[in-house]
Amino acid sequence: MSDAESKERSPAGQQQVFGHREAERLLAQAAGSGRLAHAWLFCGPEGIGKASLAYRFARYLLCGHRSPSAESLDSPGQDPNSREFRLVAGDAHPDLLTVRRPEAGEGGSRSAKRPLDLPVEQVRKIPSFLSLSASEGGWRIVIVDEADRLNRNSANALLKVLEEPPERTLLVLVTVTPGRLVPTIRSRCRRLDLRRLSDDDMDEWLEQSGLQISADDRKTLVKLSNGSPGRLCRLLENDALSTARQLDEILAESGSMDWSAIHKLSENLARPTADANFELTVQMLSDRLEAAIRDSARGRENVNRGIVTSAEGTAQLDRLMQVWDKARDLFAAAKFANLDKRTVLIQFFAALEGAAKAR
């Protein structure tokens, strides 16, 4: 992907946000009420548009467009040709600060990977930024991306800002797992829960994106994306459709898996250049397992064919939960303890096959 395309697809460069109409209405009315909370917590699954909505909200306030009767965040600042849009998209607006984890190698670091935590040095930029007067007498806005990555020091630094915020300032914390934030931070924010997009919203997103995709692939992508435009983009960028088809073949009969195919897939996904595809595969496997657990709990039979279908009722649910516990530990070890990816996948499929054969 080119730098221009990357910037265009970044949350700051998104003109529209799909699937969050009610959230937009709530934010617009809060802004128009004259009693806007100084701190917000945008929560929801990864890739559904939380950060994009935060930037859209920022542009709405920065362009000074507030109305008590507004039903959305539509405003002159959402026009890609407007000054506000161009400055926000270019990370150059004087009244907006984004606090985030540095990219790998950013700032002259020789580290090959991004830091796991949001460094306190990033958070310490906030007080001095908010102490300045807004360039046009309006709002000063801070967006804290991946707020769940705050460590103890950076959380304490942010808490000091939340306790005594200057007038006409807004902080938006974006997080996938709000439970990882300390309670004192959560209690000082107004929480906004965002949901996964519906299939109709995903179809609309694809239509607006202009991507050339066949009808069959489009249907498959909507299913695999699980209501996340961000994941759908990653699926396309990493040619994950072929991996999804391999998984379908492997999982067709969980009691008699094709171990030759499993080893081939595991070898491919263990390559150093396949990190993104491995992560997507983990997400696809987790989604299928979660769906099988839900279906089993609701008494729906054979909905997820190939996921422990040799048992019924309570026995099937128990076996699925055992596999889920094993998978959660394996996938976490791959992410945080650098456990060999090939080993992770082989052990996962072995657990699935063992549960299918258990009596």
C-alpha cells in the first residue's frame, strides 16, 4: 500500500463512519447541549471505527459546527477539501493532539517492534498542549489511541489531566478492552460503547470503498470480517481468502483432519513475513470456535459443521469450552511470549481433534 493510500485509510483520513449512527446522534446532541463531558471513553471491538469516529467528532468541534438539534456529525469540517479535514488527516491541526504507541523504529529507535505499552513520555505531552490557548478560540482536543496500553506511569500521568482539565478541552480515549484501564480513569470518562457493524453496514462500506471484489468473495469477506472494516482491509491486504479456504477444508471434518494440510498451513504462517496473516488466522479460528459455542449453548445442531460435531448437548458444549480454554492460552502465548507459531497451530488442531474423538 502506498503512503497516500495508507493515509487515506487511516482513521484520521476517514470522511464517513459506517454503522454508528446512534453514537453520532448522541455525540452531536451532547456537543450542542453546552454540557459536553470533558472526557469520553470509546469502547468496542478492534477495527470497527472507534478511532475514525473520534477524529470525526474532533473535526465537528474544531470547525465550530454545533447545533442542539443535530442528528449526526455532518459539518463543513467533514469535507475532504476543508481546512479542518486536511489538517486533521495530516496530523497537523494545532488544536488536536494524538497520543499513541510509537511505530517500530520511530524516533530513531533501533527496536524492530513497537513497544507493548503506551510510554509515559507520550502522555506527558498532554498537559503542556492543553495549557495553550486554542488557535481559533475553540476547543483543544486530545485523542488517546489504544488507551488500554497505558502502563502504571502513563496511567498516573493521564489521571492528573483528567482530575483537573482546563476549560474547553476534550479527551477521547479509544480502547478495545476498557477493563484494563484503572477504575479511577474509567470513572472520570463518559463511556460510549460501539458495536460491530451489521452485514448490511459492511456491504454499504464495501460499496463506498470502490474495491473491485467478486460477489462470492464479497460475501465471504463480510462473513470473515465479523463486523470490522479494519479486519476486512487486513484480509484483503494479506490475501487471507486463500487461508480461509484452507481452514474450511481442514475443519470440514473435525474428527479426521488432514494433518498434511495442517502442517503445510502452519509452516506458511510461521514465516517471519507472515505475522499479519497468522494474526488473521487466529481471529478466524477464534470466531468459528466462539460461534460453535454459542450455537451449542442455544441447542442449534450442525450449524458449525466440522467443529466438534461428534457430540451433542452438554457433552458438545463441555468439549468446545475445553478447546476454547486451550486456544486462549495458546494464542496469548504466541502474542505475548513469542511461542512458536507453528507449534501453536498444531497444538490447537490437536486439541480440536482430541475433543471430537473424546468419549
